Amino acid sequence: MIYGKMWTVVRPTVGIPLFLGAVAVGSFSVHLALLNNTTWVKAFLEGGQSTKAAATSTAPVAPAAKK
């Protein structure tokens, strides 16, 4: 293990939960920033369509040619 000597300074019972807690806090903060700073993520999570997809789906369709 590359960082094997680290466990002589920090006990694994302290270091591992501290590391996992830091990863969880970092992940939560990234996801919260995405929710607060974008509009498409919130619309996606609510099940809504994007404005581009909604605009193309409501466009009138030309009638089929008669034979």
C-alpha cells in the first residue's frame, strides 16, 4: 500500500470514517450546486421536458399527400 505509514499517525477507526464523510459532503455539495445553478436538472428530475423538445413536439405537422 502506498500510504501504509499514514496509519501510524492516524488510526484507521478515525481516518476511514473521516475520509468517507469528506467524500459524502463533497458529493452533496456538488449535487446541490447543480440543482441551484441550472434549470435543466430541476426540470429533468421533475419529469418535465426541455423547452426545445416541447417546442418541436407541439409544431404542426403537414398533412400527408394524397395518392
